[in-house]
Amino acid sequence: MDISDIKTFLAAPMAEVSALMDESLKSDIALLDATNRSLLSQGGKMLRPVLSLLAAGACGGIKADSIRFAAASELIHNSTLLHDDVVDGASQRRGRPTVMSILNGPASVLVGDYWLVKAIRCILDAERYSERVIRLFSKTLSDLAEGELLQLQKASNADTTREDYIHIIYSKTASLFEAAILAGAVSADAPEEWTAALEGYARNLGLAFQIKDDIFDYAGGEGLGKPMGIDLLEQKITLPLLCALDSVSVEEASTIRSLVGQISDMPDLAVRVRGFVMEHDGVASAVKEMEKYIQEAVFCLEELPETEEKSYLAKIARFVGERTF
């Protein structure tokens, strides 16, 4: 499945989302306006607004507030990326120079703040449910901060457990999927049982999505916008490594964790750790676990009525496992 098929299905509302984002980000400050125009032109998968609109459609229909909430989800997503680039010291994203590399770190933070404020404005302009949706996205922003800090803490100690890992990837990725999808459902006056079903779908989808990204760090992919192995160089213990660690003795696992803890001083150790993951089928095991989350995401949709939107939500879940970028 190509994500463009769904964008064709959602062509009219997605055009409204893009127009609202464009209008929201206009500024009289030439530098800010030019930066925003450049970021908008680069685009992206726009996956979160797509999911938000599909959730609204599956729950009764896309409304004006659905457009506002979908736009807000993408504005918030890009705001967090602008901040992440500063945290990570990233010079490129999606194969293009970051705002941080063109201007500087403080400028990237300020542009990110601007996008975040405009997202909040989109939500506050809603005719209904603005407070409920603000609470959804405020939880996500809290989750994101906690997830990043937990990951930094665990990377420095090389002691990430499976529970830590799920906490981190839920906070960094799945939480925003939840907020975007639930906001779409709320905009369509979805009954509680449908909202609960979509919450389960979003959580499992988001976890699977991040696991796939973490698999790419070992197995590679097309057009990722970052070098393979960068997570390991940053001492991040992700699912492929956790799966490999589970297959060996406590003593050997401790030795490998010790090597990860030394990577910042001796980057060449990353090659040895990656070899360990491949030797012990860490990637294959991670793929199997990802597929369980995908299956659970699709299962959660059974509560919803049969619609084309529901069918596309299921296809997106399957696409997450198949994607090469």
C-alpha cells in the first residue's frame, strides 16, 4: 500500500489541513516566514493528520473541527522535530539541512515554539471540544519530554529494560498518534466504545511504528534521512538489541551492556555490538514483536462500523510493518 492512495481518498480535507497550516504560519517577520515556507515545502508523510481525519470519518464524518485538530497534530509533530534536532545536534532531517544547521539551535527552538503556539490556536478556534483536545495534546507534550529524558538517563547507564523501552517509545511516538486519532474521533462525536477502540489502535500502531524505525537502525531502509547505526552510537538500547540480550546468559548480556556504555568514548565498539545483534537474530525477533502490535492494532478496529475509513486504518497498520522508509 502507498500512503498516497489514502491521501487521494482524503484529497479535499487534506487540502483544507494544508491551507490551514499555511495560513496559521504566516508571519510579518521575514526570516520566520521564509523558514516556515521552506519547512512547509519540504512536507512529509503527514501521517498524523491522515490518521486523525480517518478516525473522524470512521466515527461519523469529517467536520470543520476535524480539520483544525488534524492540522494541530502536524504542527505539533513538526514543532517537536525542530526541538529534537537541537537535542540531537542533527544537521540533516529527511535528507535536507535542519533549521539548526542553517541558522542555529536557539532559532530552531524558537521556530518550534512558534509552530506549537499555532497548533494551540487551531485547537482553541474549534467550535467544540477545544478543552478536551487541549488536554489530549498537553498530555502528549508531557509524555514527549519525559520520554526523551528517560532515554537520556538510560543511555548514560546502558541499563534500559523492556519496560523502560516500551515506556520510552510510547512517550516519544505512540502518545502523539493517540492524541491525533482521539482528537479526530472527538470531533466526530464518537461514542466512548469507539473512542476506546481507537485509543487501543493508536497505541499499538505507534509502538509498532517506532519499533520499525529502531529496526531500520540495524537493518537499514530507503531514504531514512539519518545514517544507519546512529541510535547505537548514541548508546540507545532498542528492541533488536534487547531481543538479542534475551537470548544469551546474564553474564554475556552484562558484557554487551558494558560495551554499549563505552561507545561514546570508543565508537568502534558499536560495530561489535551490532554484530552481536545480527548473530543472535535480534532484528528478526524484533520484527516478530512488531507484528504482534500490528495485529493488535487491527483487532482493536473490530469495534468500529464497517467503513472505507476503517479499512484504510487497518491498511496503514499493515503498511507500518512493510514500509522501507
